[in-house]
Amino acid sequence: MSIEDIEAAIPETARAIGRTSAMAVQIALPLYLVAERVAGDGFSQLALGQGADELFGGYAKVAAAPDDPRTDADTIRGAHREVLETLPEQLARDVRAVRAAGVEPVTPLLHDDVVRAALELPEEWLVSGDVRKRALREAARERLPDVVCDREKKAVQYGSLVAREVDRLARQAGFKRRMDDHVTKYVTSRLD
């Protein structure tokens, strides 16, 4: 994706998800752009991995419970429950972004059988030492090379470099980092 693609998609994405917060837009933007490409290639559906981190212990704050200040939980299982509660709001954002590009999202990891199995996993299959999403990684080993299964988690907004580029666009538009929430202000300005 080009910087021009990102810049053009900012207002469409923000309108689609009904939010202008920097984090929400930066997460939804790569999903919107991929879905736009998928639609342009003639496909009507896009498989998403939503739920992997929430269901299988992918967040660092889950692995660090109870010592991580981002969670109130006393155990990994408790932190797991906390992040599961965020899934409906995150999913709504992601579904809106993908649908706005003309594609229907498909979320196989949110199938009832997968969710049921994930909820029954013992803590050591969620997080084992430094390994997060252990059960999901081990299941993937049957079909994927170790280099893929062992890859470190990277959030979509950072792995795609969208967060960096949106920040750069905001600064180029005069919204400096010293301003409170400069990226959100920039996104909001693009809707006028």
C-alpha cells in the first residue's frame, strides 16, 4: 500500500467504523485497505484471524498477569477473561471496516467449536514461559513451517507500518506530537 492509499482511506475508514481515535483508525485502516484490494480482485469474502489473541492468550498483558498494570487480574486465566470482554467492540470495528470496502468478513477462529475449545484450555496452553498462543501455534505446526508458527506477534497497525505513516501524515499536516492526541486530531480534521 502506498502513502497515498493510506491517506485516502483515513476518512472512509473513520466514517465506516464510527470512530476517530488514533488506535481504532490505525487498526482498522490496514483491514480496510486489504479488503478494498480483495474486492478489486473480484472476491466477496476475506478470512480474518480475529479472536486469535483474545481466545488463545496472545496479549503480553495476559502473559504477564498478575504483574502487568494493564490488567486487574490475579491470574493468566483472569487476564484471559478480561481481554475476551473486549472482543465484541473490536470485532464490530473490524467488521465495519471490511464491509465498507465491499467484502464480507469470515472469522473461522470465532466458530462456536473453536471458541468452546479455547475456553477450555488450561493456562499453560495459553501461555507457556515466553510462548503466547501456545495451543494455536502447536495446532498450526501440523500444516505450517516452524518459522511461521514461532513468529513473534505484531499488531496489524505496526506490522503494516500504518501507525507510523498515519503519524507522519498527521505531523506533515501540522499536528505535532507535543499536542495531546495529535493523530486523533488529524483524523478528525480529515472528516470536515
